Amino acid sequence: EPEVTQTPSHQVTQMGQEVILRCVPISNHLYFYWYRQILGQKVEFLVSFYNNEISEKSEIFDDQFSVERPDGSNFTLKIRSTKLEDSAMYFCASSSGTYSYEQYFGPGTRLTVT
Amino acid sequence: EDKVVQSPLSLVVHEGDTVTLNCSYEVTNFRSLLWYKQEKKAPTFLFMLTSSGIEKKSGRLSSILDKKELFSILNITATQTGDSAVYLCAVDGNTGKLIFGQGTTLQVKP
């Protein structure tokens, strides 16, 4: 069964460093999303991406964040200069958007900023 | 402000019990309501509901949506220890952005 994959599963970085989180969405899906979940809190929307551009972004998704689909399979989230408060689980999700808008989530990357 | 509220926040039952989880929402636009099960990490998709009154069913799990009263319920019958998880409700406000509730933590004891 097709699934969303994410790498790495855990990333530890120092404050101020740049990180890139990687996702491979389900192959025939057209819509891609990033969410984050700070420990003990709700899952929060960051950004949606369709047709090689951002469709919508939340207030959290400031200039420190960027997304890219560098090739036909990967979808990345870059945080330019990490802060302590960026520590969270980051989930990538995708949906086909053609027959259904169900979003399927990857296993997540736990980002720890020290 | 769009919001999704789940209740109860946590629940402890014994194997074989039936549970009902609640989700109410207030959103500007509505396309669908989704239920997910979150065990260790990723939310796993359970149901997507778009129309009122039509029950979706998968094994021992079922869900229904009431668009007039703005809520949904998720029922689990004959619970098993493997049902222990956080159950998340989310609303798609027609843009693909999912607004999540805080989740209901279900613990099923043997």
C-alpha cells in the first residue's frame, strides 16, 4: 500500500542552524502539506503546496520557513535559522485532490533544537 | 476563529466496552471532517465525512456527521487493547488546511 515517507526520523540541531526535512508523498498525489505538533499540543497546519507553489500558509510559516519540490518525488521543508521553539514533530501529508481530499500522513520527523 | 473541540479529552474503558468520541466544530467554510488514529507517531486516516446523516463504517468503528448541529461522533464497539490511541478530529475548511482538535486519549484495559 502506498505511503508517505519522511527522513530523517529524528534530527537534533543547534539553535541558529538550518535544517531540511524531507518527505516523499504518495506518487500520484497532487497536494502536499506540512504540519507540526509540539509535544502535548494540537497538530497545527503550516503550509499547503500545489502545482509547484504555496497554496496557503499559516502565521507560523514565517520567512524562516520555505518549501520546495526539487524533483518529481521529494517535498522538503527548510527552516533557515532554527529556534528552540521550533522543536516539534513535523508531519508531511499528501492528498490526491482528484478523486478525494483525504490527507495521508507520514511518520514524522522529530526535530530537537538545542 | 475556526475551532474544533473534542470530548472527552481522555477515557479509560475495559475490553469489550463501547465508546463514543465527540467532535464539535465552528468553521467559516466546511468541506469535510476527518477522523484519525494516532498511536506512536503519524495520524492514521480512519474516515472522511462530507454529508450529514450518512454513517461511515469500518469493522468495529463507525462515524456520523451532523452538519446542522456541527458535530460528529466516532463509535468503537467491542473495544480491544489495540484501540488504545489518541483519536484526532480535523475539519477541512475547503482549502485543504486541516484544523485539528486536541484529541481524545483512549485507554482500553484488558
